[in-house]
Amino acid sequence: MRLNAAYFVLMSLLLIATSSSCKKDKMLTSGGEIRFSTDTVKFDTVFTSLGSFTTQFKIYNPQDQKVTISSVVLEKGSSSYFHINVNGIAGSATNIELAAKDSMYVFATVNIDPNNKSIPFVVEDKVIATMNGKNYEMPLMAYGQNAHYIVWDSVGGQTWQNDLPYVVIGGAIVDRNKTLTIDKGCRIYMHAGAFMYIDGSLVINGTKKDSVVFQGDRLDRKYFGYEGYPGEWGGLYFTSFSVQNNINYAILKNCGGGVVQGGIFCWRDSSGSTDYKVKLNNSIIENSFAYGIIGYAGTRIKAVNCLINGCGAQTLITPEGGLYDFDNCDFITFGNNKISHIERPVMGLINYNKVGDVIVAYGDIKATLTNCVIWGSLDNECFVDRYNANTLFDVKLINCVIKQSETINYATVTNRVNTDDPKFTNNTGDFRPRDGSPMIDKGMSNGVTEDLNGKARSNPPDIGCYEY
């Protein structure tokens, strides 16, 4: 009996071992998965000086059966800045057998000429591994040209000079009680979704000749059909404690993506200051995926000679009110193949914040717009509305050109220029008045001596940011 029992146990163990061995030798021909050793391969910024670098990751087979990886390729193929070596095979590899619970190495190399000005600041591609008809992707990212790279870092107390471009990945943070100064001529390239978070102060010292430009970091415009696309990056976010922000000759284009949803997002004020939170002079916000300027209750914004145009939502919206003074500014949106302008008016001067059908908050508003243009492709481009009669609601529109077929309620409108055609040079971005424009010499003298292009103002001045 003891011999029979021992024989039974031995045969059972042999059967289990044989079964396990057969299972591992069997090929998994459907379903299953493969895994990577990391979620993204990022190359250090050192490549901007070294030109090339190699790193590695693993592809795992977590199954109890072997698998065949039908291909491992680069998404961009031969046009990629990256090169791969798969399990000792240079370049793309096909029909790679991977044993159960086994793994293999993939080596990735990027070759960048740091002096090639046509290379994007951020070079990206994907390794695509295919198994049983399903694709698995590994993103690759490297930094291209010589530049100052800001990767979720504090920048308060710095002065950015125009020696090299600045590339922001994720966010650039201006800490409370700190100031970031940006010199004239600086070029700031923002990666997808990146934004600037200002808890302190931002001072931009652009000039007409050397403006400061914020834009997306994709320089290979062929990818975008040689055009800028709205929402390529976020915007400038001013917190409740931010103070003394002075922006001169800045251009913010292709913004409004990510969490900011606008070129400028200015939060309610908690600093105790009575000065304007943001002063915006001779600047342009254009091609925003959502808003141009968002001002929340208690915030204070002054703008002179500014052009805010081509926004998917309002060029200016004031949830819960605030203090706003705008002189000779253009708020203009015409819909196109990138920006939908079918229901939201260009201007929204309101003192409440509405979520769905519920008003969740409201406050005082005092807004004065002088010599401004409020125009677009809708019949009514100026929406003024109040909630709660006990709040201060003081909205003045003085010597403005306004596209509006309906009455503008709750606002004092003085010397409005009624016209069916302001006669812009064109409606696709050149909003200078042309011959016979009703904007010419119809403004009110307000101390603004030059226009956005540096041209001397007449007396009386023209309406809008441009002088004829």
C-alpha cells in the first residue's frame, strides 16, 4: 500500500509538471496582453548639447503561455528623430517570440542637432508593439533645440532674457511675493496643456519692435498644415494673491487649452491691494480654443490698445463681476474652420456665475469700455446681464462700435457708432480701419497717444486698437 501511494504521488507530480510545461510551450494566439516597464520614455535635456542619447525599456509577457509580437515599430517610421533596437535587431522588428513570463529589451536613440532651428523644441514619437491584433504604445519624448527648459518649476525671482527661447513643460510657477520679469524679444514656447501659474507678479517688458510671444512648442508647422491651432497650450493663470502684473507688447496665440481655458484667467482678489491686478498694454490674444480673458469677482483688469480675437467662447467674460477699464480695445471673433462662433457672443459683461441653470455666486461689477470695438459674425455680440438688484452694477460703453441688433440692457451706452460695416481691412485678422470706416475720428479723447502699431493718435482718436 505504501508503494502504491508513493507511486500515485510521483505520477501526479509528473503529470502536473508535464501539464505546466505543455502550457508554457503552447502559443497564445488570441487575447492576452503585453506590458512595458515604464509609461513614457523621456530623454533628458542634456540632448540639446550632446545631440544624441540612448535609453532603454522592457516589454513583458505576463502570461503563462508564450506569445508572438507581430511587430515593434516607430509610429513616424523613417521620418522619426528616434531609432530603435528591438532585442538586438536594429530598426523595426517582426514576429518576435517571447516566452511565458519573459521580457525583452528595446533600446531607443534620439539624434538631435541642437543647432538645427527647424527641429521642434519637443520631439515626440511612439513605439507601437502589436500582439494578437492589438496595439500597445510607448510614448517617446526628447527636447530639441538649445533652449531654457522649464519643467514644472518655480521661476519667481528670475529675469528671462532673449538669449535663447524658453520651453515650458507642464507649468511655470511664479511663487507668492516673487516676480518674474520677461525681457523684450523673448519667445516662450508652451508644450501641450502647459500654462503659467502666477501667485506673485509677472512683468513683461515687450516693445513694438521686440514683442514677447507665447505660443505652442510645435515648430514643425507642416504637422498643422502650416497654421496655428487653438488650444495648443493653456494660458496665464493669475491667482487671488497675485498682484502688480504689468504686460506690455505681448502676443498670446493658439492658447485656451488645458485647465486655464483662456489666454488670461484672472481670479478673484484676496491680496488687499486696490491697484489693478493686471495691466495689459498693446497686447494681442488670438486663436484661443475657449476664452480670451476671464475675469472673476473682485479682480481688477485695465487694458489699453489690445486686440482679443478669434476665440471659441467670449473674448471677454466677467463671472461674478469685478473692476474693468478698457480703452481702445478690439473684441472680435469671426467663425472659421478652427473656431466655432455660432451662439456665444463676443462680450459677456455679467455679475454672476451660473452652473447649468443654477446661479452659484454673484458680486459687484464696474466696467467701463471706451473707444472699443465689439464685433463678430453674430447678430448680437454684446451680452450684459445682472443678478440681484442689491449688487453694484455699473457698466458703461462709451464711443464704441458694437454689433448688436437687440437692446443692450443694464448698461449705459453713450455715443455708440451704429453701423452695418466697420470696414476692417479684412475679417481674417487685419482689423485696421480702411477708407471710409465709421471708426475714423469717432473716439473720445482718453489720453491714449499711440495705437497698437505705435502710430500717433489723431484728436479725436479712431475707435479700436488701430488708428487709420
